[in-house]
Amino acid sequence: CDIALDVTAAADIGMFELDRYKELFEIGKEAVSAHSKEFIALLNGNWNSKKVLS
């Protein structure tokens, strides 16, 4: 009976950890996405200013 409780507790902790990692992963994805949008905007800005100059 004790073993079953341990397994259940371990599974609960595992799920909690998994949720935390998924949360961090989502935050990371959003950060990367926002960063790449800024980067693309920067590239587009540079590209447009070069076209204007030439």
C-alpha cells in the first residue's frame, strides 16, 4: 500500500514538474517570437532605408 502511495506521489510531482516546464517553454517561445519580430522589423527598416538612399 505504501508503494502505491509513493508511486502516486511521484506521478503527481512529475505532472507538476511537466506543467512547470511547459509553462517555461511557452514563455520562451513567446520571447523568441517577439524577438524575431523585432529583428525582422529591424531588417525591414534597414532594407527600406537602403532602398530610399539608392
